[in-house]
Amino acid sequence: MSYYDIELIDVSENIENFKFHKIKKEELDKIINFFKEDKPYLEFTAEEGAVILKTAHIRGVMYQKYEEKEKTVLQENMEAAEEVSKIKLKKTVFNSTGEPQ
């Protein structure tokens, strides 16, 4: 399956463009058709979630093939981590003299 990164270009030079990642080819085709048909809104799904935007403030779209970036060991461990069970710790509150209450 082909994925793409896109950048929606805002009409204002002062506003940063909207960037979305890992969009399916079918979703990209849908976005391009929204612009061609001059529809009032844009709707698609990306890695960030479901997106609905008014097209009045967007003047174009740039896209490129999505490339999976190499993950760090920490990122791989976080994704592979699985919660086994909750741990309950006894809470001890100390007063100003350092004695447990």
C-alpha cells in the first residue's frame, strides 16, 4: 500500500502550512479531487487522525511519498511495551519533622 506525506498551503503567507503524514493513496486522490471540484471542505484520514478543514483558506497541496523513518531503540521499546498489571504502592506521608503520619 502506498502512503504519502502532504502539506496544505494556506492562502496567507503569515500562517504556517498544515502538514499531515502517512496518508493512503486513495485519501490523497480524494484530497486532489476536492481541490479540482472546488468543494467547500476537505475531509481525509491521516496518521494524526480524521481531518475536516474548510478549503476557503487553503490554496493548494504538496505531497511526497511517505518513508518510514528509522526508529530509536527507545521508540521501539515504547511501542513494544505491554502493561502486565497495575502496581499499587503504599503511600506514606511525612510531616515537617520527617516522621511518618
